[in-house]
Amino acid sequence: MDCGGPHIIAGNNLKMPGFGWLLSRMGAIFIHRGSSAKPTAKARPSLLQMILRTRNPSSQAAKDPSHQDPLAMTRQQDDSLQYSCYLSVLKAYIEELLSLGWPLEVFIEGGRSRSGKPIADPKIGIMSSIVESLDCNKLEDAILVPVAISYDKVMDMASFHDEWQGLPKQTETVWKTIKGVCKHLTLKCGTVRVNFGQPFSAKEMIAFLNSSEKSLSPLESSNAADTISGVQSLGVPGAVESTSNSFTMSSQLSIPDFRSCQGDSFSSKLEMEEGRTPTSKSVVDQMARHSLFLCQKAGSVMSTHLVAFVLMNSHRDGTSLKNLIASVATLIQDISKGVLYPPMSLGFSGTPEQAVFYFNWLFPNAIILSDESHNLRTVDRSEWAQVTVRPNFDFTNCVPIFEMMYLSNHVACHLVPEAVLSTVLLTSAKLTRDTITAVNYNVFVSRQKLLEDCSTLSMLLSEEFFLASPCENLDLMFANLLSHFEVCELVFTEKDSDLTVSQCEKARQNRIAAEYDFSDDSDLSDYSSDDENDIVVSVKDTYLSNKSEKLITADDRIYLNLEDKQSKMKLKTFAFILGPVVESYWVVALNLDCLLKQDVCYDTFLKQCLTHLKNRMEEKTLKFPESSCFELVKNAVKFLLSFSVLRTYIALDALSYVTLTDFYKDSDSLIGLQNMFVQFKL
């Protein structure tokens, strides 16, 4: 098919002298990124300002800078008009390109991922423009083709080092570009692989999502109430400040309004002229998320990704070189079989030992040998069983840790549902990173509580991963995954075993009973039974606000197969994927206490959280050193903003400040929020 070269949507930061001219001749379309072209918004007043303004409106109006300078409002209107013209011209240009059959290449993530996994906040400006053209019938249809680009080693990974540690991003210049090109000519970067996912029709997807949205509209109010009550039971009660701000999960997405910046409202114009309802922003966002999810599934897993994944999640404490190679070989076989692991495209065809040595060649500082006099490539095959290797967890230099985390996440993003289920299984059984290895008997958890906690943890990870396509039902997905774990013998039910509750299980029941206070439960004896098959264990869930009893009946039990070393290792490997994320979010939640006293500048709060993580890492109290990555801190704060734990405002000094919402201006509410993260902390 002869469709010509694509026109590429590029940020205006690349429009540099000379270099920008070359890119434009190669098909680049430079657009304003983020809010660089948006008109300056009026500063949002603080709570004190609003109180004072209510008491004395006239005096506050006189102090408002926009009232003091009449030209300020004129300049703001001019900027708004220019931005509206800019968007109209950009929309018309894109519409003309697509109508003529030219392909358009859009990086919907908005920028390069600093974490190795797709950015979970797609930028829908260009897609909104395309959808508007489809609504107006100016385009017959648009075929979206997901594309994934995978690297053994990203060429500009060195530029990520400072950002991982909280330093600002360096601005691109012509000199830096020339210097970077010359440097990359001699840099060892390995291979690159481009994969194309399943194309889909934008028009058909919009029709499907619109029909799904309409089918749920009669229940919108009841769903919102259910969502709020559900969030409250998870330790996040009052995530809204009043009933007028009630929200559902989907309405919390931060979606830029492409239409609101235009001079005439596109929505009302379309309704008046054609009598049709335009596509909502939530539908556009779901389509963008579906595209990113398909890109994630299409991405190849390179050899460096596999080795880093095994080091970070299976052999963090070190192992022999022979065992490391064997673990990589086992992972390759499991992925190729596609039984336990979901379908993944392997981006290499070498042997496991070649993959390990190739990883060491590209990242020589990532692996540490027990004998520092040896080099990994010079170790004789007969010495593989004696030589111990481990990841380089140097607390004075976190760059190797963050590099391995970046590479490992390319595999981890395919295994997020498995990681969520494994994490909930282990934490529900009260197992931690330090105790799971020592446990050699089977323990059980409640199936119902397990699936509820999976939904909770999925909510916490909404800013980190794509667990599923927006078209999928998460509850059904986890129920099917649990059945799949039973097929793979990672878990089992009591009907699958001929044994009754073992002595180890009885010891565990006694240990749980000792941990929880049953002194006030006078009716607990009513549940006793002489028949071992009818044993019921009463466990109090300390993370629920109502402190209600959870009865784990025999039919509700899910047993973890911890007697089998291979099953235990797989559960541990999956769970370690989310360990750094949960630990980082927990530390950020601990730093919310400082906001009880006073509001803090947004950037200052981020640095404060990062400093807290670094201090814990130096004290060696972090179980996962990579949790001190600045990307995790930023995503944690974004999550707290999305779910109305925090809000931001711009003060009179033109700086953005972060403050707690009304409900969380109470220490008990913050403790409940922090306990929610502790619940899933390994």
C-alpha cells in the first residue's frame, strides 16, 4: 500500500534553528505542548482570600491585580483569541491531511516515558480534533494503528539520570542536539524493534463506547453513590467534600478540554446544526487509553528487559551465575508457552547465557560479582556455579538501580494483573518480603475479600499502569485470573485437596487470633464446630472503618501453594513488581501530615517527599531502593490529586500550592489513608 511518509506531530521544543527546518522537511508538524500556548489563567484565590472577599467584596476587588491594571484583561482576551485561532488552524490542517489520505503519526503519551512503562495519562488534544471531524462528517473514518518501539538500551537514557533523582529536565538546544548526535555515533545501544498492533476503526470504537456510556446513564446517580461508599470503605471516606461534587471513577480523569478553548462552543454548535450529541471527552479519553493499551501489548520484550526483570524481582539478594542464566531460560520458556504468562513478543533469538552477557556488555555497572577481580565475560563456564552475582544496589549512586527498574518495567507492564493478584494474595496472608521465603506451609485467604482488595489496589495504580482496556471489566478479569492461577497450581481450593486443615493451618489460625482482639466477641463461640471440614475462622479487618468481622468459610477459602518452591517463587516474583510503587506511595502519604499545619508549594512538597525517601534509603529502611525514583513520587501526588485527597491553587506569588481537601484536614482521616497503602505493603 503506497500511502507516503507520515506527518509527525512534534513538540515546538524541537523547532530549533536549522534542526527544526530539517525536521519540518521530513514531515514534522510543530505544535505547542502542554500549556505553553494557553492563555494565562487567573490566579485561584486561597481559602483566606475567599473569606475576606465574601466579607468585603469592594475592598478585595480593589486589591485584585486584574482590576488595578485594565490592560491585563485586554491582554488575556487577546491571548485567548490567538489560542483559539491557533487551535482552529491546527484542526483544519489535520483534517485536510487526513482527508487527502496522508498518514499522521502521533505520540499520544505526550513525551518519552521515564519509567519504562506507558504513561497512563494520554494527551487527547489531537485525537479530540479527529473525533470532532468525524462528528461533523468531514472525515469518513480514521483507522488507528498502535505502534510500539522497543530498545535494548534507549540512546538518551543518560538524560534521564538527573530527572530520576529529582533534578529539572534540561532544555533542548542546537548545540546539545549536535553534541548528542555525535556522542550516539559511538554509543553502545544494541538493537531496536518496531511492532504494529491490531488496527481499529475510530468510528466503530466511538459508536461502541457511546452505546456503553448510554446504557449506563440511567444508573449514573446510583453508581456515583456506590462509588463513594466503596471508596469510604477502603479507608478513603469523603473523597469528595460535598454531595454536589460527587464523582464516579471515570469522572476523575484529568482530560484537557480541546473544545473549550475555541471561540464558539463546538458541542452546542453541532447540536443546533445537526441535532446530534457530540462525542464526550470521556469517550475520547477511553479511546486514547485503549490505543495505549494496544501499544503496550504490541511492545517487544528485549533480552535486556528480561535479564533486568529477573534480577530485580527473582534474585534481588544475589544468586550464582548458573542460577541466573537458568532463571532467564525458565522465563523465556514460560513466555513462549503462554500458559502462566500472557502473550508477549520476544525481541531476540539468542541463548539465555548470551542474553546475560549481552546485558552486562550494555550495562557494565548493573551487576556486581562476588569476586571483584573477575569480569563476567571472563568467567569460565566451570565457575558459573561458584560465582555469585547480584544487582548493584549502591545507595550512594542510584543510577544503576533506576536503569534496571526502567528496563524491568518493560516486562512488568505486561504482568500488572498477575502482580496485583499476587500482591493481594501475599499481603492478605500477612506475608512480607522478609517472611515469605521462610514459610513452607499452605495458608488460605478469603476469595471475596481477595477480589475486593484487587479492585482497591487497581484503583491505587491508576496513575502507574494500564491493567486492562477500558472495554474490559476488571472484576471479571480478576475472577478469571484467579481461576487461571488455580490451573497453574499457584493457588487451590479445599475441594482440590484430600487433606483437611493441617496442623500448620491450625497454628496460623491461632497466630491470627492472637493478633486480633476477640475479647469483646461474646458470640464467637457460636461458630465453633467439632467437624474440621466446617471450621470457620473469624478475622477482623483493621483497615475497614466499621471493624466488622470477616467470616472465611470453607467454600470461600483460597489456599496459597507455598509448599511448592516454584509456585512460591512465581508469586514472589509477581508481587515484587508492585513493591516499589506501593512503598513510594506510602511514604508520600506519610508526608501529608505536614499539610495539616500549612499549605506547601507544589514543587517543595515533591522535593520533601523525595528527600524523605532518600533518607530512608540511606538508613536502609526502604525494602525497595528503587522506590526513591522521582517518577514514582510525581505519580503518587497525581493520584492524590485525582481522587480529591489533595488540591492545588495558585497563590498571589504566582506559585502553585498544594493543600488537603476538607475531609483530610483531620489526622484520623490521614491515618486511614496511610493504612490503605500499608495494607498492600510487602
